[in-house]
Amino acid sequence: MIELRTPAEIDAMRPAGRFVAEVLTTLRADTRVGTNLLAIDKRAHEMIRAAGAESCYIDYHPSFGASPFGKVICTSINDAVLHGLPHDYALRDGDLVSLDFAASVDGWVADSAVSFVVGTPRDEDLALIDTTERALDAAIGAAVAGGRIGDISHAIAEVAHADGYSINTDFGGHGVGRVMHGDPHVPNDGKPNRGYPLRAGLVVALEPWFLQTTDELVTDPDGWTLRSADGSRGAHAEHTVAITADGPIVLTDRSFLGVD
């Protein structure tokens, strides 16, 4: 069911958005060559407890997951792009890291993701990250009352296709509110002027993600981590966005912390 939020409810979601932004900013700043993925998860755990928040991931067990996730953050490295299950791995120079984090504060959920490189970056990795970030900006720009879901999908796809990337539509954006994943689904490709009407009060997580030379995914033996079928690297960007009569509000905006 698609739910529309009142202005007061959107205001009530702001603390969750701010907390998710703070966690991702902290983890990005702390993550470097040699950082273990389990240490990233541990730090996220600590921040959740300190804030009195609740993890959206630790007991998460959708139909596509082999078991409850068991961790509080997704850590996808290099050719892994979605649902990366933290494990005993120390980051190496040049690794492309995608962190995806969702949490509930006072019963409201926010969801966001960021990709970056630790150590010495490769030009092609920086280009991929830049495309995902610009696609997210385009998606936010299209998230206006009076439009349609297809407008958001088309905006994302235009950026990706212009840069030569293909698109997998199996996983994309989604509604956010009292739970992490709700309706409507927001594909990362689509036709403008099609799909569910965008109305004030709709809150969605918009999340373009792309792979360098394929749009096919394979699942790791852990039953969660999704990586490219050809070994090429992936990047992922996501924000929780509220559609209002006055334009989109990025609830997980990190700019107040002095970062993108």
C-alpha cells in the first residue's frame, strides 16, 4: 500500500534522516586502507545504540535473502554493489566501497547509501561514482508533485546511458516510512509520464546503482551479496526524499555536515 505523509509526519522523519546522514558521514571518514568490514559494522552498531535508534537490517529477511541479514549495514566492495554482507576483510588500496545504511528513529525510517574509494583511486571508478551521484541528483530533481514515477526513472537512465552504462531494473528505489521497504517501487529506468502519480506526502528512497560493463548480477554463497556477473566494479548512491508541494526535501542530506 502506498501511503502519503502529512507535513507533520515528514517533519517527524527528519531525525531519522539526520541520524542516517551522520552515520554514513562518520563511517566514510573512518574508513581507509586496512579498515575491516566487521569494524565498520561494529561502529554502526555503536552509533545506533548511542542514539537509541533501531537497525532496519539486522533482522531483515526478504524473499531474496538466504537468512536474516544479521548485520546493521551493507558493505559492498569492488564488483559487489548491493546487499554486501560484512565479513572479515581488510580494505586494500584502491578498493571501491559502497555503504548502504538504514535505521529507525522514533518509529520513522531513513535509508541512504554512498560509494567512495579508499587509497589510490582508478579513474574509471571515480567516473562510475560520479555518474551514480549525478543520476541521484537528476532523480531528486524529477521528484516533484504532479509528475510520475517514470519521470524519476527516466531521469536516472538518461544520465547512465549518456555515460555508456547499462541498467539493471531488478533492484531500485522504494517507499520509506514506518518500514524500510514499501511501495512504490522506483525503477532506475523507465518512460517519462508513466507510472504512479507523484503526490505531496510521498516519501521514497531513490537509489541509482550501476556496474561498469554489465547489468547482470550474481549472488555470493553468503546468500546476500550481489556482485557483477563479469567482475566489473559497481557504485551506488541513495537518499530518502520527501515530495512536497514546495519541492523535494532530501531527508538524508549530508551537506549540513560539510560533505556531499
